[in-house]
Amino acid sequence: MLLPILLLACGGAESPPSGPDAAAGAAAANTMCKLIEGARQECDASGTKVTWGDRELSFSVVLDSTEEKFGQTSFSAHVTLSEKGKASYMSHAVGFGGSKQDALGKGFHEWAVISGVAILDALMDDPARPALKALDPMPQMPAGSEKIGSFDVMRGFSLVRGDQPPEDGISHEGLVKAVAPYASKLSGDKPHVLSLHRASGLSETELKCWLDGVASEELCAAFDKYEWPVGSTWELKQTYVLAP
């Protein structure tokens, strides 16, 4: 369950290039295009760019770290999605696989489900949340929890894995309320991407958080005020996008 974390923590690290990685940007563009098509709209991906009707999105992905260990390649990346004349969305992605190409493919598939869906719903600005509903026909986002101050809140798909996940599931209303005091202080002139990864083992629990693609202990402290359900061995990956 914690293999990606272990791979990134072990030795064998390589120095990633200082600039954007074209292969990673192309992987992000391809998965975003699939999300757009899943929301029943036409799209075309070419390199790091996505053509979506009369709109063009572009991806810049910087690999913060890459490692090869035990025959597996893993990466951690900062992802920037830009649209001309509009604010950018910045997020975090990780992945692992038998090769760099395999790791990018798996990692950005997971990124698309967890974070890309929420970003796409923010870009669509459709209250029906078509991107999320393409994956989850009955998303649980209770009325009243979709706002934090002046921000609209979109959520990605909840990725829950493990042998014994909590029986009562996750309350998005509770998580949004927990993070609201922190999030309401963020700059209101641009969107923000809030991501968390919580892994609960038999003897310890680890919580990692990213604000706009950058690790944030303050965001973790806010999410940790949520009354987390009991479960023996499980993990949750979740993203919320705040759209001004």
C-alpha cells in the first residue's frame, strides 16, 4: 500500500532536469483530454497541449524527483495547467512503474482521477459537476459545503484503498469545514488546489498535504482537525479545488 512512498524514500535518487519534462507534460495532457471526453465534450491532445473547443490548455510538468529502485521507477512532480488569459492551476503528482513511461502513465492516470477532475470542473464552471459525475454518478458533496468564503469548492474522486477502510467512509462536508478557516485566508484572486494523502497503518498514521503543488504543513494541520474515522490499514488521496 505504501510502496510509492517507500520508493521515493529509499536511495537511488537521480537529479531531475531543471526545466519542464516534455514526456510528463504529454502524459498530463493525454489524461486531461480523456477526462474532457468523459464529460462528453470533444478534445484533442498534441504534445503538452490540449485543444478543447475554442480553448487551449497547456501543461508544464517539472519532476521534483525521480528514482530507480528494485526495478521500479518513481517520480514526484509539480504540475501547472495554464490557459491563455486565465489563472493557472498548480498541483502535485506522483507515480511509479516498471519504467519512466510506465510510471508517468500510471501516475497521471491517478492524478487525473484525484486532481484533474476537480480542476476540469472548475474550468467548466458548471454546477452539475460533469467531470466528477462521469466517474461518480452520485457524488457526495452536501449542499452548503460547496463554498468557502468567496470560493466555489470542487472535489476530485476520492481514492480510498486498503485492507480495512473505515466503514462509514469520508465526510467531504466535514473535511471542507475543517479546512475552511485556513482556506478562507488564501488569496482570492486565483484558484487553489488542496491535496492530501493520508495513510493509516497498524502502528502509525502519516498525513501529507500540498497547496498548489507545494508541500504544506499548515494545510495538514487544518485537515488534521477533521475527526478521522477509525480504520486499521487504509489510505485516502483527495483533492479540493477552490475557484474564485
